[in-house]
Amino acid sequence: MATLAASQINFTHQPHPSPVPVDVRDAALADPGFGKLFSDHMVSIEWSEDAGWHNAQVGPLTAIPLHPAASVLHYAQEIFEGLKAYRLQDGTMALFRPHANAARFNASARRLAMPELPEDVFVEACRQLVAADRDWFPTVPGGSLYLRPFMFADEAFLGVRPAKSYKFLVIASPAGNYFKSGAPAVSLWVSDYTRAAPGGTGAAKCGGNYAASLVPTAEAFSRGHDQVLFLDAAEHKWVEELGGMNMFFVFDDGSILTPALTGTILPGITRESLIALARDEGLTVREDRYSIDQWRADAATGRLVEAFACGTAAVVTPVGRVTDPHQGEFVIGSGGPGQTTGKLKDRLVAIQRGAAPDPHGWVMRLD
Ligand code: PLP
Ligand code: COI
């Protein structure tokens, strides 16, 4: 079944019998925020040991019946992805590097002992949902349709072992700005908690990682910060990543550094894309360790001129200040957006929106 191709899987289509009224939808699309609204349809595909992947549907967005013993509710066997559909300048709908999300989804599946979904089925599922719900594209400038593919174990069984049945779903949510504040630069809280340890699931996009990040995230919010920053588990010294974003640093010699993928960090697709774009610009990019103490020292001397966070939801977001619970706050550069950050963001967004050539072949046109 792992070799199943998209052409071998037939999606049945059932339009929503009572979609959200057009006036309600249009009002929502003018100011969608992030993750609050959901389009009319969803894709679902089932997996069982006997039948493999089967029963692919595009149908109404609806609640999912689950047995109370379903494995996901007890042992958190769940993985997800996040990617955006964009409307290109010429009106065509497009996805950005969907095969990279599909490949990462399968890497997560392997780590969580779940079945892999053929990459082209993953991409086809996203394409089908965008086709069904293209009217849900936000009207706010910079808007996109955020897609959330995910898979969970739905076998009713309480023994601890990989489940024998799973559901894959894709839902869509119109998206504007990820950060509510709309501030030009965000503020980070350095957590004493650990997100991921060597040998754990840090490199997988599984719900459990986010569950572990919620107390530190709530702590960051309650202290007035926008995101939590995690350090490594062993030494509590090396910068890893944020609750939902990767980190980049820009130095006064023009070079860039991002924490290396050590197995405890999510291999971000935005991260990988920005590394390529920075190298295209002739910038030196290092993937290496960077300690919180060095960061503070470099910010003080001015050797570090910019820092930014990146991810599908947050795109590229300047980091203005960092607060360490033990040593207090430090500010990066002017505390606002920097030039290199702005340039890389503009390059990425221009490609994603079809406003610039796509030398790496990242944009997949859907129409
Ligand atoms: N790190 C974490 C923990 C994330 O949740 C995300 C978001 O998906 C990222 C990094 C950035 O990954 P990507 O650029 O693929 O969205
Ligand atoms: C994304 O950027 O897609 C994420 O998953 C980050 C966050 C919404 C969890």
C-alpha cells in the first residue's frame, strides 16, 4: 500500500449541504486572524492493516466520531503538518513546497510508528480541499488559506503498542497575521522547561511536542511575551527553537546563522527555504550551535545586528527582545525589524505569491 499513487486513489465528493452563509463568510475573510475559522469542507482518508489507505473523501467539515478508547486519546499517536495555499498575482491558486511537507509528514509518521501516506496522495488531498474551498481565501492583504493535514490513531485498544487503524484529515483555515499584536518585532521568553531531548520526538511534528510546550507558552504570554524560546535539554545552553518557529541570527559581517538540525529541532521548510535564498543572495549561512550567553554578549557588542523567527504560520518575524528569567532582558539591534530580515522575507513572499521568478521550483500551481 505504501506505493499507492494519487492516480490510484479516488476521492468521493460530497458538497456541504449548508455551507456558511456568504455574507458571514465574507465578513470573516476580511479579518481572519489565525486558526479561528474553518472552511466548509475537509478531506478524510482511512487506513487499516487489511485495506491500507482507502475511503478518500472530500466532504462537509464535521465533528469526528471517536471511540473513547481510541489510541490517540490515551497515547497521543498524532502527527500534523501546516502549509499554505496562496493566490498568485495572476489569480492562480498555488501551494508552496507541498512535497516537502509530505516528506516531513512521513518522517513524523515513522517516528510515531504510524503508516506513511504516499507523498502524491498527501499533495492531492491538499489540492482537492483548496479546489473545494477556494472561496474561503481571505481578502485581507497578505492573507492565505492555511492547510492543516493530520493523522491520528483511532483504534479502540488500551494496550500500549502502535495502533492498527488511523485517519488522515485535511482541514483549511483562512489566515491573516499569526501574531495578534501586529507589532513590528516580537519579544521572546527563554524557558527553563525543555521541549525535546536527544532521542525524543523533537524533530517530528507530533501533537505531543506541542502539549509539552503549552505551560512554557502560557508562561511567556502571562509575562507579556509573544513566544517561548527553548534551549537544549542536556546543557540548557544552546538555542534550539521557538514553540512554533525556527530561529535565525544576522551578524555585522552580513553572515547568518541558524541552529543546526540536531534531532531535537523541527526541520522547518521555511528555514530550509531561507537558507537557500540567503545563499542565492551571496550571504554566508552557517548551521551551527549558538548559546544564549553568546547571543546576549553579541547583542551587547553589536556583533549581532538582527534576529528573526520563521515558520509557515509566522512567515518571517523579527525578534526585538529576549528575556531570560535569570539574567533579565536584552535587546537586539534597534529592537525593531532589520534590513536583512526584511529582504529575505520579501524574497520569500514574492516567490510564494508569484511576484518573482521561482528559481528553485517551489511553487506548485493548482489550477
Ligand atoms: N518549529 C516548530 C516547533 C514549528 O511548529 C514550526 C511550524 O511548523 C516550525 C519550526 C517551522 O516550520 P515550517 O517552516 O515548516 O512551517
Ligand atoms: C506552522 O507554522 O504551520 C505551525 O505549525 C506553527 C504553529 C501554528 C503550530
